[in-house]
Amino acid sequence: MEKALKKHAPIFVLPTFLAFVIGFIIPFAQGFYLSFCKFTTVGNATFVGISNYTAAIKDTSFTSSFKFTVLFAIVSILLINVLAFGLALLLTQKLKGTNIFRTIFFMPNLIGGIVLGYIWQILINCLLTIIGQPLLALNSSAGYWGLIILMCWQQIGYMMIIYITGLQNVPDDLIEAAEIDGAAKWDILWKIRVPMVMSSITICVFLTLTNSFKLFDQNLALTGGDPNHATEMLALNIYQTFYARAGMQWKGYGQAKAVIFCVLVIIISLVQLKATRSKEVQQ
């Protein structure tokens, strides 16, 4: 039976592998080549060397978008994971209606990003109008915190489910032994629960990190980068460069930004994975 499985395994893997090659590997390789070109379509690309990358690095709007994205990512990662873990701790206690609360907290994750962006734009603009502040599109601080609130509201429920799964896998005998030894709840939390759910923390931090850096649709719908590109994140900046301007030079320029963006996200994600995985405890 095992030999038959090994023999026929490539047949079952082949469709997925072909889809991966056609949908990711080939477009990525082609996009990497086009980042060194001027083009309007793939068929009329002209090789120009590293000039696109030089221009991207010197672009102040790109660097300011990177700084804004990093600041957004740091705050959103901390808030989402702390709040999600806190909710997971609360909903793994023996309380009535925990399943209902889990469903309610998870539901925002089912709503599309564009829809969420416009919903929160209306809500925040109404609030700012009531308190006599400028509209969201004219207030960079409101735009920043609006994006943070939106991201938290959408992602906390999803991360909470992952943390609940991790907490439910913590052996009860470890907790009982610590309680018998007189350990305080705070010590049990930091010395037993947190180390035992580090694999869940690794997953959640990775997801929130990548989601924060890749955020596009909510940014487009909520602020559109206004005022004056002050709330423009990296993905939106690349989109505006590639699609909002006409001419061969802008396509290659935008493609170079996309490659830089991809490499940055990969490097940051790998560093995060290495840092959190080193803290994991084998059960």
C-alpha cells in the first residue's frame, strides 16, 4: 500500500504544482524581469538596467509610505495579538455562551476589505463631524488610527480562534501542578501558558505582520492615501505608481517598487519566524 502511494503521489501533486508554477513562479519571474524594463505591455518591454530601482529608492513618496507602513504594522501587530490573546484567555474559561461570543468576534473577518473600508469611513467621518474635527480625508491622524481600528476589528476574531486552539492544547496537569505548588495566576500565564502556545503566537504574528504590510483594499477605501499621500501604505503607493500614471517609464518603475516590496516582506517575515520559533516549546 505504501509503495503504491509513493508511486502514484506525483500524479496527485502534479495539478497543484502546475497551478503554482503557472499562477506564481512564471508571473513572478516575468515581473522580476520587467522591473528592469520600460514597458506598457509585456511584448514591448525595453531593458533599462537598474534605473527603475534607483528611481524607486530616491522616491520620497515610496520611503514615506514605507515608514507609515512600518509604524502601522508595529501598532496593529501588538494590539491585535494582545487583544486576541486576552479574548482567547477569557473565552477558554468555563463561562456561559462562549461559543456565541466566539462566533460574534469572528464574524468581521468574513466581510470584504473594500466593504469594511467604506463602512468605517462613514462611521469615522460621522464621529469627526460630531466632535468638530476635519473629515477623515483631511486628517492624517484620524486616517492612521482609523486604519488601526479597522484592522483590529477585522483580524482580532480570526487570531482569537488560533489562540483558543493553542490554549486548549495546554495540558491541564501542568496547570494543576502549578496551582498545587502555589503559583499565582500571573506566573501560570507567563511561565506555562505563553511558552506552551508559542507556536500559535508564531502563526498569529506572521499573519498579522504580512496582512499589515500587504494592506491595500482597506487603505484604498478608507483614506485613499489622503491627505497628500500621508496615509498611503506601500501597496497603495505601488498601485498609484503603476496604474494612475500613463507612460512606459511608470510601469517599470512601479514593477521595481513591487519587487522591493516583496523582498522586504519576505526578509521581515523570515526574521520574525526565526525569532518566535526559537521560543517555541515542544510538548
